[in-house]
Amino acid sequence: MTHSLTALPTEILFQILLCVPPSSIPLLQQVCRKFNDLSQPLLWQQHCCTHFKYWKSEHDITAKYAQSAAEVDWKQIFQQRHLADIAISRDLEDILSSQTGRIKRSERIIAHGYDAKDTLLRHLNVHDDAEDVLARRYEYYSDAVLGGVHRAKAIEEWVKLREGQPVSLERALAAFDQFVLHDWEGDLDEVSRIYGDLVQPLVTRV
């Protein structure tokens, strides 16, 4: 009895693609034409959600997730983040391997904003047996580069305040936390929501 991928239900094929590394999807689609019939926008939306937790505000990612998957070019968004991940990783490796140009490379990474945080955390959480584990975790990655990403975001909020732009009290306070966040999970939006949840019962009583 001959078995074929094409005999599998669409739902199972979709789950298979979710387990395949995104870079291998085009090859798999060439092997089995039925893979091309799957919902491509939904597939790449899921990969964006699975591979990247932190997004800089320019992506307006929360609004995009609220839309129908077909209304957003999720494949392009994933490709942009993937290319950014490669560039950030390359700069991080160069920081470790050479003492020259470290400030410039760090500034390039910080310019990515929260798009850099997933990559930085992945490099920070290397196995204890890694040859350069101490340098990755402490010397340049956590304190200098990831800390720079957080501080840049805090300063961005305070500049808005100085210019008279609307900034909620929760966000203004959350900006202070960015200076001590280091390699912990979370971002400005998440900390702001925590403050909002703490304040809400008090507001309700008033």
C-alpha cells in the first residue's frame, strides 16, 4: 500500500509546515504541491508569532494580529525580521571576535530597538558549556547592548513628554524600569500594562 503526503488532511499538513524551519518551507513546497494550497498568510503569521516575541513599535504588530491574516503580508514581515536577526547576530559575533568597532556595532544593534531583543536573549541564554559563555552573557551582551536597547526606549518616551506629546503615566513610570530590566523578559508595553492593572482597582474605588 502506497502512502503519500497528499493523502493527509490539510490541517495535518499545516501543522507539519509549522514544525519545519521557515527556511526549508520553499523546498518542501516544491516536493509536495499540496503544501502550496495551504493558507500562506496564516502560516507566516504563525511563524512570526512563534519565532519573535518582541517588536519595535513601527511594526504596529498588535494591530496587524487583530486583522485577518490575508490582509497582512506576513511572509515579508517574517523575512524582514529574519534578515535583522542575521545582521544582529553577525554584529554580536564581531563584537566578541574583535575589539575594534565595538561601539559602532553596538549602536547598529540598538538601532533595531525591540527587534533586537529576541536575538540578544537567544545569545544570552547559550548553554553553560559554550566556549564564550561569560562574554556572551555579561561582558557585552546583557549590560551593554541589551541594556542600551532598553534605555533607548525609555529616553524615547521621555522625549515625547518633553515635547508635549501624550504619554500615559503608566508608560512614563515603566520607562524607569527599562534601566533595570537587563536580560529579563518584558518590554515597555508589558510593564505599562502591569502598572495599569495595579492602578485600576484604585481608580475603580474612586
